[in-house]
Amino acid sequence: MNKRELDPQASPAAEFGAFLREFREQRGWIQEQLAELAGCTSSHISALENGRRRPTQRMSTALDRAFGTSQAGTFKQRASGVKHSALLEGFGEFVTQERRAVELRLFEVGIVPGLLQTRDYATAIAAGAVRRRAITKEQADERVRVLINRQVGVYREPPPMIHVVMDESCIRRIVGGAAVMAAQLDHLVGFAGEPNVRLQVAPFLLGEDRAFDLPVSILTLPDRSLISYAESAHQGRLERDSGAVTAELAAYYQLQTHALSQADSVAMIREVRRQL
């Protein structure tokens, strides 16, 4: 990533990186000079500034020493915010690339994909995690803030092509109560009407023929290169290997072939909405 692509709002790691870059440039240092003072490599500094690596306590201490901010603990405090973020490793870089993508292919199980969530639906999901004590209230607010910021990119000009396949569980699992869920389903129907969107439901009848067991996102970047991002409950993985992503793309095409058409998918969503 270059400087123009860094989005401080993408994640706490990206925010830390932007802060570090600004601090370094104010001193008139290049990355190699800071790396020598901090006792690391210039590639390490680059990874920190681009949000691709989270700062460790040892690294933040070294940065404070290099900048003469040890007494204030400037970088240690910033690093603490990154450490306690509810966002998974790799997610920050994925969000930055998501804003550049010309095509997005999404698959989700259990909940509506984040880019298609209403604020009330997203808030209910985050609130549930707080009640389970999986995250704090502050982390919940962070999740919703990052999500809403990501959604802005969907409506940029020119808009990206967006392919969405949702497991049937996404529309049948009631989140936030009937009123919140009804508004969410209405939003999905409206979203499906956008000219750059293809929305499909993978019905339960697919059974073992469903191509993916976990959520996955595949991005096509302006140079037509591909990256993908997948996550479990506690781990996120950004995949750049072209062979691996091409195989995922082939599986996604198979999934689209077996899923309901957009017209039938919208009809199912409307029927579920009617039953609420």
C-alpha cells in the first residue's frame, strides 16, 4: 500500500499507522532513519505505518524512545488502543483494499453481510456480543463505527460491482426483534434493486453442496488482481496468493450457480418479511 491508500478510519491499527507516519514526517525522517533509532527494519516501520502489523508493547516502547516521548508514553498509549480493538488481524488491510475494489463478492452465514446491515441491525449484533461479555461496550461502538464507515464506500462513484450470496439462515434468524429485522429485510430488497448489485440466497436445500462453510469476501482490485478475506470467531486471514484466491473464486461461481436467482431470492426475502 502507498500513502494515498491508507485509511485511518479502517481500523485502530491503521489509525496507529497514520499517527506514526505523521509523527515521523514531522521530524523530517525517512523510514530507514526511524528504523535505525527504533532498532528494527524499515520494512517493519512500513508495515506499521500501513496498518499491516499491530504494534507490540516492545515496539511501542522503542518508538517512544526514538521520538523522545518515553515519559509521556505516547506510543504505548496508542498501541494499547490497538491491542484492545475488537477487530481481527488482517481486517484493517482488507477494509483499505475494499475501498479500492472494482468488484466485491461476499458470502455470509447466519447474519446479513456487514455492508448490507442497517445501523439498528449492526448495533443489535454488537450489543449481543457485549451481553455475552465477548467484547466491551467501547469495542461494540468501534465495530459499528467501522462498519458504517465501510458502507460509505459502496456508494462511491463509479460504484463497484457487488455480488452477494447469503445463506438462508441470514434472512430467517431474527436479530434485534421483529421491527429491526423487518427494516433489515426491507433494506435488502431495496439494495437488490441497485444496478450494480446481484443478490442471491443459498437455500437450506443446498445441504452439503454449499461451496463455503465460513464467511468469505473476494475482492477484484483495479489491476484485476484478487485478494480474499475469511474469518472465524477469533481469527481473520487475508489471502493474496493468486492460486488460492482463484480456487476460491471458482467455488464462488459454483455457489452462485446453485443459489436461487435474484428474483427468487427477493421473493423469499419478501415472504420472510411478511411472516414477521
